[in-house]
Amino acid sequence: MDVLVIGGGVFLGPAVVSVARELGHRVTVFNRGRSAPPPAGVEHVVGDRTTPADLAVLGRRSWDVVVDTCGYVPAEVALSADVLAGAAGHYAFVSTVNVYAGWPAAADYHRVPQHRAPGRATREDAEELPPQDRYGWLKSGCEEAVRERFGSRCALLRAGCIVGPDDSSTGRLPWWLDRVARGGTVLAPGAPDDPVVLVDSRDLAGFALDRPSGTFEVTGDPVRRADLLDGCRAVTGSTAVFRWVGDRPAGAGVQPWTELPLWVPRAEAPSLFAHDNSRARAAGLRLRPLRDTLSDTWAWQRAVPGGWRPAPGTPGLDPQREAELLARWEREEESAGAGGG
């Protein structure tokens, strides 16, 4: 197949490129050229998706599938969809579960109406909304822009939390692997049996390239939080000990999801990981074992020149603060135990 990847420079984009090449497809990447260039053998068309003249180059060619990994503004996605509607057989748009207005605060976000943005909405249109709603609202408009032009020839892929090798943009799973690898007593938020749902970027990429038709929640299957951390310990060879503290970090001012990745108190986000991937599974979504994702991500981190370090703005709890919190809670428990004796 002839595959066009819009974006293709960071995390998910390179995963799509890699999987497509492994499948023997001819791959072209279209982006502004501000990230690392694609590997040898991949055509690189430098351009801006907001510039009609740049997009016109793509419209004069023929594509079996377009995978749009970076669309965020409906009006901009509409431009690419307009140009490619007659040139591409299929358009896979990577969306997000944020299009559900009730996610993650509702008990069942599937029962809450979705965001509905027009297919040509702009960033300025979103400014009227509360900040927490803007991303999902804009993404819903991107879906509409693609749906209007491609109909049954599109896949709207509502991704959950994406993880995997080359994750230099979110840093969520890499932070946990690095923290567990450092050993010692690890502050483990939530409860051991809490569900966590992740999807490997390569599995999402493979599903997009299968050209399914329709709208799908593309997420992994639930795993226990304890199994996730145990897996981190196993692949890193660590001897770390996990100190399960429930939702106490929130009471201490720790920011969920940003300081402690992949955790939000259940009371605040009861449906955080309550995804339903059954439709995607039925359409052919294949999921690798969690251990494979952990092992491959850790191998990538170890291969980073100079050693992996969290990128600015990515999640993580300061080691000193973690130690202080653990020591404080231990003192409080000892004091409570002594008082009860």
C-alpha cells in the first residue's frame, strides 16, 4: 500500500511509520520538518497542513490510506480532508476519548452526550468553553470534518492512554519504569487492584493501517495497577518495594496525572480507565502483552544517548518530595499506633 502519515515526527507518528514499513508498505511522511527526519527509505514531504499549496502536492497523488496523527483544529483537518477526499482510499484519524464530555468525571461517560463541534471550528471558537473541555471539543470537530468527506472510508480512532517506545512526549510510562529501576521504597498511589488501561502505540498504528471503517475506542485491556508496577520491576531487574498509599497524595497536594502519572483519585475520575474496546477488538485490534510493551519501552530508555531523562513539562514526582511524603506518613502511622496502644 501507499501510506501517507500526516505528522509522523513524534511518538505515535514514528510508530505508524515503523509498523507500515514492517508490513512492506511504501510510506510518505508530511510535516513541517521540525522534528527528527524519518528513517531512510521513507519519503519526506515538508509542508504545513494549514497551507493549501502544501496540501495540493499530496492531492495530486494517490494513497491507499492516510493516517492523521496530529490533527487538532477542525478547520485545519477539513483542509487536508478536502484535498485528500479524491486522492485517498481511506482516512484514519487519531482522535481521543476526550471527545466524551463525561470522561473521566462521570460514573459512565458513555451515557453522557459527546462534545459536538462543527467540522470547521477554529481555536478561537473553543475559547468560549471551559479550558478542560477545549481539547475534546476540538477533536470532536476534527472527527466531523473527516466523517463529512470520507463517510464509510474513514476510521475515527478514539485513543486512550498511549504508551510504548519513543515516548519522549508524554513520558508517563517511562517515568514509572525509571522510578522503579532506581529502587528503594516507591510511593504507589491508589490500590493494587485498581484497573489501568494502556494501549501500545504500535498496536494503535497496526489497527489504523488495517483500514477499519467506523468509530472506535482504541484502548488496551484492563490490568491491575499492581501488575503494572510488578512488570516495571521485572523488566528493569529492580528490587524496589511498593508502598501503597491509596489516594493520600491528593490530600498532600500532589497533582494527579502530572506528578504521579497514570493515577487520579477514584472520587475525581471514576471512569478514568472505564473504556470499551470491544468494537475495536471485533474489527481486528490486536494487543500485545503488557510485559512486551514494558520491556521494549525500557530497552528504548536504556538506549537513549547519555541516559533517559524526563523531558521538560512531562510528568513526574520529585524524588525528595516522594521521600518526605513517605517518611511523614510512616511517622503518622507510628504515632497513631503508639496512641492506640
